[in-house]
Amino acid sequence: MEKYKKILRKNKLKITPKRVSIINYFLQNNKYFTPHQIWEFMKKKFKKIGLSTIYRNLEKFEKIGILTKVEGEENRFYYGICKKTNKKHHHHIICISCHKIRDFDLCNFEQLKKQIEKITEFNIKEHHIFLKGICLNCEREA
């Protein structure tokens, strides 16, 4: 949790009980959640918390690298904790069954990038790779 508090301080965001609780929820579950799922959890802990507060905090956390956001089922957005907070280039993989998330550093995009640039006549400046699969635990249970 300390590294996430450090990121909040670095980005001039107050360390509030609600923000700490949101981050802890992601750390304890290591899964992706919709803003509504986070709100349902937070309503149990904080009597006065609106869905808009959840959205604002999730968006801020994504912007500063604490969370990563992906589009999931039914065009809904999901957020998950990003454990690679050192800004090192990395990607994410999510289990489509249990929504567990893992980070990985492997990236061989440079070769593909040249081919894509040639075909599309675009100069690629950045990329984000997000993979979906089934984790070993879910595969064993199936």
C-alpha cells in the first residue's frame, strides 16, 4: 500500500480513507471490477458515497498508473490494480472466467510495429496490449 500512497502524494492527491479503501479492495482481490461493483463494496463501509465519487477516483487512479482500465463484456469498463507502478513498459492479461489479472513485461511489438506502420501508413507512438484467457485454476475447475 505504501507505494500507492507515494504515487498519490507525488500526484498531489490527498490520501483519504475512501481512496485507501478502494486501493485495498483491488489489492486484496486482484481482479477487475466495474465502477458499480466498487460502489456496492464501498457503500457498506461509507454511508455517504456516491457513484460519481467512485468514477472520479477510478479515473484519477488510472491516469496516474495505479489502475488499468479495459473494456469488457457489454461494452462496460473494468478497472484492475496495476502492480507495475514504476512506469516500466508492461502489459496485462485477464481471466475471462474469474477476472483475475496479471502483469507481464514481455513485449516483441517492434517487429509487428514496422509491418503495421507500412500497411497503415501511420507512425505508431504508443501501444497497449491487453490479453484475455483462462487462468489455470479456472481451467482445472472446468
